[in-house]
Amino acid sequence: AQSVTQLDSQVPVFEEAPVELRCNYSSSVSVYLFWYVQYPNQGLQLLLKYLSGSTLVKGINGFEAEFNKSQTSFHLRKPSVHISDTAEYFCAVILAAGNKLTFGGGTRVLVKP
Amino acid sequence: NAGVTQTPKFQVLKTGQSMTLQCAQDMNHNSMYWYRQDPGMGLRLIYYSASEGTTDKGEVPNGYNVSRLNKREFSLRLESAAPSQTSVYFCASSERGQGAANEQFFGPGTRLTVL
């Protein structure tokens, strides 16, 4: 079965600084990868996803992620964060032939002025 | 287009009480899901319905039952609530479940406390 590890439970960062959220997965077969964001007291919404092709994926709100098959990683980055990026971020994986998402434990990002 | 809606938003139960969480989607999606969210554990799948008329267990199904009432609605029932079921519950839907990495759309959640 697949699993997802988000290495940082909390990441404090100053406004306009860059941020990287780390995600590693384990699976012996092909997977698709996702990043979701959850703003306070809301449901999750999709930031970006990797299905195939270019390993650098661009998403909404200036986020991007890079798929690294050899390191089984899918780290999320933003070059300059805003206060409004304060949220919890979840990495998720699904088997290419599957129908169930597996989520990581989440990373809380707190953007400080 | 409301997307995925859930009722109620908040609920407090006593141990042993029962309740049903309601979920509806207006995107004509085939697949629907129920998750629970607990601190540090991400979201864990309770049950899912790949299509109307079918339901399957997820990672943590014990203590729950589901009903796919029609294509739009997917309810989650707690027959005898326990404090361990205190959590935030999310419903989600996707166009189809099998492969193709369909995006899941999430409702706003139900915050349940069992005393």
C-alpha cells in the first residue's frame, strides 16, 4: 500500500520569504501526486497535481512542485509567500490504477509579517 | 453551483447517541467519499462510493455506515457514537474514481464532538 510522509508539521515563515514543504511517498507502482490546501475552517482545495510529463508542475497562487522519482519526493515551493498563504497543506498520492487518495499528516504554514 | 455541501456544520453528541451526516454534490460526479480529519494524521478515508449503488470500506470504517441515496447524496451514519469519533468529517466527490487521478472536491466539513 502507498504511504505519504510530510516531514514538517509546522513551518513558520516571514512574508515575502520563500517556502518549501517536503513530501515523500512510498509505492512500488506508478502513482499520481497532489497538493491540497486547507484554509482555516474550510475544506480542502487542489493546489496542483502531477500525473505525467514534466516533473515541474505549476499550480494556483504561485505554487509549484517538483516530482523526483528517484527520491520518491514531491516537494512544494513558493518563491515569495503572502499572509494569505497561512493554511495547512496536504500532500496526497493515488495509485495510477487506483481510486483512493492517501494523505500525509499535513504541514501548517504560518506566514508572519 | 454549490459544489459539495454538508450538514450539519457542528454537532455535539453524547456517547451512545446516533446521528447521520448528510452530503450532497451538484456536479454530477460519480464518486463520493467520506473522510475524517484528526490532528497530525491528515485525512483518512472512512467509506467511498465509486458509483451510484456501490459502497466500499476505506481505511477506518469501524463504527460507521454509509448510504449512497442517489447520484447526488451520500450519507454517513454513526449508530452508537464514541468519544474516539470526535473529529472533523469531510465529504468529497470526483467525476470518477478509477484511475486518471480525478480531482476530488471537498465540502466545508462537519465538526463532531462526542462527550
